[in-house]
Amino acid sequence: MEKEKKTKNGNTIKILTIVLAMILISMIGFIGIYTRKQNRMENIIEGYDLAMDLKGSRVVSIAPVEDKETVIKDAEGNKIEEDLTDEEIAEKGYTKEEIDNNADKKTKDNFENAKNIIQKRLKDLGVDNNIIKLNEETGEITLEIEENTNTDQIVSEIPVEGKFEIVDSKSNELLMDNSNIKEVNVVYGSDTNGTMVYLQIVFTDEGKAKLEEITNTYARVENETTDENVTNENTTNETTDENATEDNTAEEEQKEIILKIDDQDIMTTSFDQPIKTGKLELSVGTSSTDNDKIQTYVEKARSIATELNNGKLPMQYEITGNEYIISDIETDLIQKVSIGIIVVIAISAICLIIKFKLNGFISIFTTSGFMASFLMLIRYANVKISLEGIFAIAVIAIIDYLLIWKLLENAKGEEISEKIQKTYINFMLKIMPICIMAISFCFINWIPISSFGMVMFWGIVLLIIYNWIITVPVLKMRGKKRK
């Protein structure tokens, strides 16, 4: 008898401990943990990653650059190079026309190619949540992307042409271009001054052969001093015309290349020896031990790598529109929905207490702990929350409520532990189709569906684990206590 009493007291302490733990988890999940930072209180719990339909978006329009020129033509259509006034043009029977130098590039295929290149760039930049539209008549591309701290940087990189060239420094002869690039990577190195960031350009087989030829042709010329050029001590300061001519010839033989990206000179150099690996490494910034500086260099290198890896735009584009669009969901609507949810939760909690008494009261705390844990999980799992994701949260809450109701219904009579365990397993088997559906939705590359799928997936995973570890043991202990 005394042993049974100790067991009941032990179960009571365990249940109270679990309830207190659930209250603490609920406070953290629903309210947060605040610490003082720069004279203000800041929540250290991760925030929600909201989709564009909830937090607004950036709408950017880009269009082909207008390269128009006014030309004068005679009656036969020949171009007149003279600078004439309107009176002189009329007097001679000439006509003045405005022509677009990019007209031959403005084709449907080029417009579609530009759209595909920009889509690839956005993917490499980690902007999966985007909407892109193409005007096939004008070539204008409209993008809708999520708003965050990196949006301005991303927007500035969207219209960049991504043209790569290696040219002769004197003749400007084109030696290599984008067609010779296989891939571009960001790599790291180190020296005595710290970490160095490099842009590694890997060339195709044809580009590799060209690079070896170029680096051999443009090798540095060293002025070697022979015995014939050395005079005795009495004539050390004298330089003959013949030696000067030889030095000038050596300087004239020194050839250099210019590496350009988007018509900007990145570097002018020659080479110590031929490069046979097919890889060209360009330093970005200087070596440093400052993490912020290194990260800045990395971001710059990644931007260039993104531009070069996804091909050159078929023509130059420019930004024609850039505006922030506020979410259509008004604050009043959110408040009304929140009030409605609170009312539903309150009614559901009252129903549990009326129907199942103390068991129902205890279940309110375990359910609250589950929802708080769930909300923290989707935040730290970086789940994108859209309207559909919010709906999925509500669905998970309903499923959990139904599970609790079923468990409480069977938490009475004889063999309570076996009944609870059997009820739990049967319920989980019934929701397996929902779990399979959620997993399949996770792989759909459309934010409304993937958000719903990810929220459902993590919700069901937590539902299975949490209730098996917390809810089921609590109800078993309550059953033993009543015996």
C-alpha cells in the first residue's frame, strides 16, 4: 500500500514537472526570449521567414538598352556622313531617320534566352522565391522577388551583361571570351597576411589550349646582361648606343593582355610561365584576417562567378522600374483572424476540460507545448511561410487536437497503457497518406505548395515524436494514479 502511494506521488511530481516545462516552452515559443542590446530589448529567437504574399516584394523591370542613332540618307538610301542642318537636308532632298543599332538583336529567341539566363542567376544567388515575366514583343522582363537585406545587391546584378574578354593590350585583338569558359568558382588561399579570396576561371578544352598559347606568347621578357655589355671599371657609367638599342628592343617585345569583365579592365598583365592547367586564378581584394572584409570579397567574387557561370546576356539591359510592393494582406485582417483563432482555441480547451476533467486540463498544457515547439521548429528549419503555410499550421493543430481527444477517450478503464498505445499507433497509421502528400509537396518548386508541404511535413514529424515522448507517458501516469 505504501509502495503504491509512493508511486502515485512520484507520478504526480513527474506530471507537474512536465506541465511546468510545457508552460516554459510555451512562453518561449509564443513570446520569445528578450535580451538587452544597445539600449533596447531584442528577441533572440529566430524570426519567421515570410513569403512575398505576407511581407511584400520588390518588383523590378529591365529592358534592352536603347542604342538609337539619327542618320541622314540620300534618295538612294546611302548614309551621308556630313553634319547638315535641317534646311540643308531639305534642300538636297535628303531624309533624316532614327535607327536602332540593336534592332538585329531584338528577337524572340534572344529575349527568351535573356529570361533563362536571369532565372539561372537568381537561382545561384539563392532567390528561389521569384516570379518572372517576359514581354515577347519588347523584350522587357519583369521580376518579383522577396524583400530582404540583400535585395538591392541582387537587383544591381540582374541586368549585368556578364561579358568576359581577354584582349591584347596594344592591338585590342580579342583572344578569349565567354565561349571558352567552362565554370567559375570562388576559392580561398592564405599567406602571412591572412586569407585570400580568388576567382578561379576554369576553361573548356579549347580554352585550355588557348590559355597555354596566350600565356606562352605573353610571357615576361627579362633583360639579361651579357659579358659583352659589361665594361671595365673605368667605363662603368658609360652606356653605348648598341646597349640602349638592345634594351629598347627588349621593352618593345614585352607583350601584355588585358582581362575585361563587362568592358571594365580587371587587370593588365603578362605571365611568368605558360599555364597548362586550364585554370586562371584572379585575386579579389587583398589578404586579410578581418572576417567582414573577407566576406565582402567573397560576395564580390560570387557575384562575378554567378554572372559568368550562366552565360552572357544577348544584349545590354537596363533597369526601367524598381519599386517595393506592400503585401495585400492588411493588418486589420490579420488581427481579426488572430482573434478568431484565439476564440476557437479557447472553446476547444473548454470542451476538453468539460469532457475529460483533469486529464483535459493537463492536455491543454501538453498541446500548448506542442504548438510552441512546432512554431520554433519551422522558424529554425527556415521554412518559408505563405498563406498556405499558415493554413497548414492550422491543419496540424486540428490533427493534434483530434489525436489528444482520441487518446483521452481511451485513457479510462482497465489496461489503460495498452489502449493508449494502440490508439496512438492506429491514429498515426491513418494520417500516413497526409504525410506522404506533404513530402511530395516539399519537392514542388512553387512557394504556395512547397510552403504548405514543408509546414505539414515538420508538423507531422514533431506530432509523432512529441506525443509519443510527452502526451502518451503523461496519460499513462494519470491512468496508474487513478487505479
